[in-house]
Amino acid sequence: MTVIRDVEIETYLQDLARPVFLAAGLNPASVRMVIVRDSTLNAYVAGGMNIFLHTALLRSTDDAEQLLGVIAHETGHIAGGHLTRGTAAMKNASLQAILSMVLGVGAAIASGNPNAGAAVITGGQQIAQRSILSFSRAQEGAADAAGMSFLDRTRMTSRGLKEFLEKLGNQELLPVDRQVEYARTHPLTQDRINTVRRHVERSPWAKARLPKAMKERHARMKAKLLGYLQPDAALLRYGEKDSRVNARYARAIALYRKSDMQKALSLLDGLLAEEPDNPWFLELKGQILFESGRVREAIAPYRRVVELVPKAGLLQAAYGHVLLETHDPALVDEAILYLEQSLKTEPHVPATWRFLATAWGEKNEKGLVAYGLAEEALAKAENVTARRLAARAIKLLPKGSPYILRAQDVIKQARENEDDR
């Protein structure tokens, strides 16, 4: 599977889902939303409180309310403990390895670039048997009921869930091999749709709507995904005469993906003239400048990004990398600062450890270089290399250094990883 890490989309998903998570008695910070690049329409929960959303599903939702309905349903599975039955089956399944990689590694910056806006993790294994991810009809009905109750508690309509299910309403009439992935893992019946429809008709919140700002964020999410994943389609879908912000955003991304950097920057400058403190426009501008070799010019937009979104580890890592690539000794300490801050929230990113080791190398800190490379190896599951580099770090670090204890932890974790195989 290919997992996309995008701070803008992840922030939108968390903001959209937060009231539902709270209504379900869950800590929003404990529920992870994982974006999977996949052309099959699906969403599911696995490995604890992790909601996996395929890009095809995100793009198929007409508005934020439909996506919220799907999230509320999946939250119903989590709150109902429907994953317990799959624990034993998962122990020896390849899905467990994927979850360890995706949720343990947490993030990757594609090709070593500070591409926090569309970073990906690619796993070489296939998802385990679909039966592990599927639920019974009874559980589906229970998840629907729970999801609708959570939406009621937030005074939000379940219309979105009804509309999404109605979209898939004819799936049960098709042969299994022709059904969309969602219908295969979530048994879909007309009874389920009728139950949700009756709930909406009786709900006092049937006419409630999400704020316009949330709907605009949804439109921009869809535009961004299309621009990154299918740039040619994005340029056709969002023509030059389309002056909407989401359309221009999609075109800027698509042009960047097609290496037409100057036109992309021109569109971004227009967007930033309207929304000068939009961190996502600034991030993309910094990314384009960096990848165009205009590293010094990329500093200003990235610096503003980390000011506007101060707790986003991926963005801090991107900024630290940009500073490092200036090869300016005066900027090394600032690069180290932001790379270390990044690792507080995204501690298992191999590329960030590599950048940090490089920065320490600029300061001739040989022990720290070995330690940083050991952490990189551990994050990449290269356990033998991790142990060797950590042992080297312990020899090179000065006595009393706190990094000695961290290097010892790397050795311990690497050995445990090897024992678990």
C-alpha cells in the first residue's frame, strides 16, 4: 500500500472528525486518520484506532457531510469494539507488518525532498485477506446506528451517510467481483439504507449543515488530490476559465507535477495575494522553489509556514532540510533546531534522521552522526545496521552525553525487532 502524508488534508480530516470522536468518548489525538493512495473505493478500521481512507473514497464524496458520515460509521466500529475478533487473525498476517510500518514509521519525505505536502510511504506487501477487514451485517448495522447517534450528539445531520450509502445502493445486486471494495468489506443491504433514511427523516438535525468553511476545505482537498494524482485530469476538470480558489489550486499543483514551475508559481502568487497567510499555498510555493534549485528563495515561505502551523512535524522537517541545503554554516543550528522539533511529533521518519545526521556532520559531531544514522536505520527496520551504528555512537560520544542512553535504546529496540521476526 502507498500511504500519503499531507498536513493540510490530515488537519482537515481531524478537524472534521473531532466532534464525532468526542461524542464517541474517544480522545481525538488517539485516532489516526491514514490516507491510502488507492483507486478502489474503501474505508476501514484496522490495528486499533486507525481509520484508513482510500483516495478514491475521498474524491468520490460530494461534500464534507458525506465524508463525515463515512467517518462516523467507521468510528462506530471502533467504539463498538468490532476489531477485537480480528486480533488473532492479524497476528500472523501481512497486514500486521503493514500497520507496523505505516503507523510505526509514521511518515516519509519522498525521495529525500521536503515534500511534506504529498509525502508517501510505500509498503512492499499486499493487505492481508479481506476477511480480516470485513464486518458482518449485524456489525454494519450497529456501526451505522452508533455513527448516527454520534452525529446527533454533535447536532449534525446524518444526511451525508444516507447519501453515501445511496450512491452504493445497487452493489448488493452485482456479482461480488464487480462490487466496489467498500461493499465487499462492508455488507451493504437495502435494509441498511432504509434504516439510515428513516433516521434522517426523524432527526431534529436533519437540516443541519456544516459551516461553509468546512465545505470549502473539502473542495480544496479533492482538488489537491486530483492535482497530485492525475495532473492531466485536473487541468481538464479545472479549466483556465474556472476562477474558483480550489480550481486554481488544483491547476497550480497539476502544473507543478508536470514540471511547469513558472506557471505554477504564477498561479500561487495570485492565490497568496488573496490569502497571504494560507500555510498550504506557502508550503507549495516553498516546495516548488526548492525543487527548482531556488533554495534561498524557498526559506521565506517555509519559515512562514512553520510559524503558522507550529506543531506540524513534517513541515518542520521540510524547513530544516531547506536550511541545510543552503550549505550556509550560519543556518546549521537553526536547521538542527527544527529537525529536532520535528522528531518530537514524527519520531520515526528516516529522512529526518538522515538530515539531522548531516547537520551534525557539518558541526563535526561524529558521535551524533553515528547516532542519527542509527535512528535512521532503526526507522527503516535495518536492525543489524542500527545496532552497529548505535554501538559506534556510544564509543564516540563524550561520557555523560544523554545520547548514549538513546543509542542504548536503539540497540535494545533493534534486538527486540529481530526477536519478533
